[in-house]
Amino acid sequence: MSTALSSAGQGASPHSQTLSRGIRVLEILAENGDPMTIVALSTTLGVHRSIAYRILRTLEDHGLVLRDAAGAVRLGPRMAALARGVARDLQSAALPELTAAANELGMTAFLTVLDHREVVTLLSVEPRQAHATVAQRPGTRHPLSVGAPGIAIQSRLDARQWAELGHGETARPEADLARARGFASSHDEVIPGLSSIAVPLFVAGQPPAAIAVVYVANANDAAMIGARLTQSATAIEAELR
């Protein structure tokens, strides 16, 4: 009996609540974008200010967050160093292609990867010469079920990958269209008033990914944009082959 209890206990090992809260603080700061007060952070995190303060002090010691003179908290430079290490080869190969596409199309171009059931932006490039552009911050995330990058990734997932997502995840009907024409499009889904076009990007050893552009809705030629992004995706895949 003692052996059975021991095995059961091992199988139900508890997670670290403190570590989980620290990671959640980083996620909150990344999602918010702007510096936050400790009061706002503790409220969002659902803990007392004293607990939030202790978590922040630890993150601050590691350079993951910074506090300004007014006490507002933002992500620290160490986070950028850590982010550069995520899919480093993929980011390096994608950067020149995203830069070229952004400047040619006059739109913000970005690289996304699948993280469980969410799409996360790893890298973003704004065009050099444009009157108005849309910012797409690295670290931004949204459900796989919405947005052009999510649809593009869905269009290339196999049965095993769908099964790994769990919770009965299924492809949107738009994924079939994206598979047929080579690119996905969305409007008014992730951010109201904005449109996006994306193409899938699959590299061996890397999570399913997509490159995309985001722009204010207008009469842009979706097929032309899709073809340009496909050109970049092909170059990135060739670079990493």
C-alpha cells in the first residue's frame, strides 16, 4: 500500500505556485505593453500587494523587470535576450525576409509560431517609409482559432498535431480555403478594424509557424500579398533546410 501511495503521490506532484505567478506577471506585462503599477499588477494577478511585490523583487534581481522612478513596472532588457534565444535560427532566417516584405508592401510583417493552442509573435518588422503602420509587438498572442496566422497554421497541421492540441480542437472552414489558395486572410478578428494575410511556414525541428502582414483594411490585392509572403516563406524554408 505504501508503494501505491508513493507512486500516486509522485504522479500528482504539485506545481510551484510562486514560479507560476512569476511567469504570469511576465505574461501580464507583455500583454499590457505599457508599464503597470504594483497595485494594477496585484489586482490582475489576483494576489495581495505584498505577494506581488516579493515576486517583482525576484524578477527585478534577474533583470526580467524594471521599475521607473514612479514605481511603474515594465519588462526588463534580460527578457529581450531570452526572447532572441527562442527559435534563434528561425528568427535569423526570417528577419531579412520580413524586412524586405515589410518595405515592399508598406505593411508590418511578422513571424508567429504555435504555442500549445495559441499563436505567438516572435519577430516583427515595420516598414521604413510608411505614413501609418500597425505595431505588432513580439510576445503578442492570440488563440489558434482566430486571425490569419492561426488559419494559415491550421491549414498545414496533420492529424497527429491536431490530436496533440487536445480539447477537441478542429480546423476552421477557412483553413481549407487557405490550403487551396496558399494563404489565409482575416479581418476584424484579432484587432478591430485591421486585416491580416498569412502563409504557413514549416521547418523541420521548429514548431508550426506562419509569416504575416497586418494593415488597416483597404482595397489591397490579397492574392498579390499572399504571393509575396509565399516567396518569403519559401526563402526562409530553403535557408533552414
